Amino acid sequence: MRHYGTFGTCVCLLFVHLGRICAQNDHSVLGAPTVEVPASAKAEVLFERVLTDGERILTVYDDGRVRLTNLRSGAVVAEFVLDKDSYPARVDLSHDCQTLAVVRETQVEFRDVLTGKTKGPPFRIGSMRAPTCVAFSPDDSSLAVDLGMATMSSNLLTLHFVSLVDTKSGKSTQGLGSVFCHTVSSMVFSADSRLAVEAGGVRRVFRLINR
């Protein structure tokens, strides 16, 4: 009984000591400072990702504001606002962390992460509905896009196809050959260029050709 009582006392003292350290230094238990990333007023986060350097985080808000923030200091490194008529429906960040793909309606454009300037002219994709999901391929040469096509019998039923679009030319390079009756909720590439697509609670994995 004494053994368990002593152990419990030690644990309590340890937590009290850690609490005092955190309170005095405003640091987490791991010793890293807590940084509050500034938010965009009255806007919700549409997309957020930590860059590969582990030092910065990119945040896209649903009002079109894009912000790059230093995670250590909380300072805003870069910030720009997308055109009022081009608030993105879906976005994704390239693997080299230099380009932001912005998809709205049936158009795709690429923006420089630091300056916000467009990279090349925007291109249209063969879709009747705004894509619900986009994802860069591991080498950033292609963009996987969910293409929504309304059926001829009823606009209430939309069939979804996933296609790879060349990021340089805007041309479709490969269709995955599968039809989804539900909205595509996520697309994730693996390092070996497999693409996992999830729609309606069903996940399918595709092996891309010539990659």
C-alpha cells in the first residue's frame, strides 16, 4: 500500500512541476513556444497545410484570402486575396510548396504561393459541375480532378469521373475509367503514384500508368 501511495504522490508532484514550468515560460511540455496563427475575420478555413520546411503554414479562407504564416514567430510571411469572382471551390498545394491550384466553377488556375501572381493562363476543364476535389501528383506534373457530369435523364443525379490533367497544358492525360455515383470526398496520392479516391464511403485505389 505504501508503494502505490508513494507512486501516486510522485505522479501528482510531477504534473504540478510541469504545470509550473508551462505557466512560467509559456512553453509546451516539449519546450516549443505556443504560437497563435492569426485568422481572417469572419472567414472559415477552406484549406490548410504545413509546408515541407516545417517552418511555415499556408491557410486559405473561404473569403478568398490566402496567408502564409511563420509557425515559430506567428508573423505573416505573405498574404494575398484572390479575385472576388474567383473565390476557390477547391484548392491544393503542390509538393514543392511553390504553387497553389485554385479551382472554381470549371476553371483551374495556378498561383505563386509567395506573390499570389498567376502562373500561366487559366484553363477550363471538361466538367458540367464544379469539382469537389483536386490533388497534385507526387511530381506536380498532373492534377487529379473530380469531373461532375449531370446525367441526361435528370440533373438531380450527377456522375463523377476522376481525370488527370497536365499542369502545363491543361489537357486531360488519363481517365481512371471508373464512375462514382456519389460526390468524391477525398483524393490522396502515395509516393509511388497510386491514387486513393473515396466517394460515398467507398474507397478505390488506382495505379497510374507511365508514372
